[in-house]
Amino acid sequence: MSLPPLPDMILDPLVRSALMEDLGTYGDLTTRTVIPEGTRYTARLCAREPGVVSGMQIARMAFHMVDPSLVLTQHKVDGDPITPGDVLMEISGPAASILSAERVALNFAGRLSGVATMTAAFVAETRGTDTRITCTRKTTPGLRLVEKQAVLHGGGFNHRFSLSDAILVKDNHIAAAGGIRPVLQAIKGQASHMVRVEIEVDTLDQLAEVLGEGGADVVLLDNMDTPTLREAVAMTAGRLVLEASGNMKLERIAEVAATGVDYISSGALTHSVSTLDLGLDF
């Protein structure tokens, strides 16, 4: 999926912190020791397995942050499908600069391409339905913004970015507040009209209570089997947005999408991905 890039200024602190972590207190000791001054090369960032690319914007920033004189030729952009051997980017200039930025660029690009690739696999299982795949807040600390952007690159959608984005009432909120009815009454009495409200239910009886009470925009159907999800869709009859969540593994996505739920959320998109194998070769 082709998307406008994020403003570089938003990503700058993230990339700068990663480079500082990798360069340490003295810079790239190996490169400073063994690479003759003035050595120039062209390196290629290549795919070693198929997938969907993400993190090219950050890779570009990492190289340019180390050395603005590096010349980058980008052949693939975030959201592009890739196959083994595809050249994603060429980097030309001082060899020392390329080597010093290499690991940070590859760490981001490999990790985020893994997120985009898994998301694309989930999305593929929803073909023929109107169900959308969305992520959760189960992200790597500090990387939420870019991991959620990678979900978009894979064709998915974003859930809330933080606790302040929306009201999402979970089972523990319901228990602490004394039940679904007190929760929804409190929301109707206090929440801004600009804030969307989602509430989690575990049973059809709880769903019926939410439908009767009103005050919610979205219902999260948590850990329901497929027949129960189908019944929940019939009960709701389009009155509320329905999100299926819990144990949403790839092999189950097609049958859940066929129930007619609006969204399927999966933490696996960001917490259980494998880094896509990318390499940089001179």
C-alpha cells in the first residue's frame, strides 16, 4: 500500500537514538581502524526473501544522518511487494559512512518489513469480505509509531495509538466499575462527543446488555468461537461496529472474516513477527 511518508522530524529522535546506541562513545572502531580514508563504494540493500517492504524511509534517514553526502537511489518504496534478489536501495559514497549506518538501517528495515509482510498475509485471508485487519497496542516499546505504519504498508488498519486516543473498556474496567451498565452510564455522562467508545464483551448476554443500554460505538468480541461470532453479527444487525479479537492466528482469519465482523485485531502483527531477511552488500 502506497502511503505518504511520515515527516522526518517525527522519526528523527528514534533514528538518532538508535545510531547513538550503535556508535557508542567512540564511533565505529572497526571501520576507523581498517578502512583507508577516502575509500568509496556503492552498496546494495537487497531482499533475500519475499515479502512487503517497510522501513525504507528510516533506512534512508539512518544513512543520511551518518553522512549527508551519501547518494541514495531508492528502487522500492514502503508498501511495495518484493522478491528475493530485488534491489531496494543503492547507497554510494564513503565506505566508512555506509558501514557505520548499515546495522541500524537493516534493523529497522528488516523488522518493519516483517510487520508489513505478516499484515499482508492476514489481509490476503480476508479477500471477498469487507472485514479489515487491524493491529493492537502490543508493540515494541518505543517503536509503536513505525510498527503501526508498517501495518498500513501491509494493507492493514491501525487501532488506537495510545490510551488517550479513545475509550476502550476492557474486562478489568468492567469488573472494577461494577458492571457494563455503570460503565456505559459513566461514559454517557462524562465522555466528550468527539471520543469514540469501544467496549469488550465475552458473551452474547453481555453483547445484549450493551445493545440495550447504548453508549458504545464499537464492541470488541473477545475470544469467541466462530459460531458465536456469527451469532453476534446477526444480533447486532449493523447497529454497532464489531471487532473480533483473541487467538486470531493466520489460519483462522478467513473463517472469522466470513462471519461478517467489521474488524479482526491481532497483536501478532507486531509482537510475533520474524524479521524479513534483507542484506547489504558492497
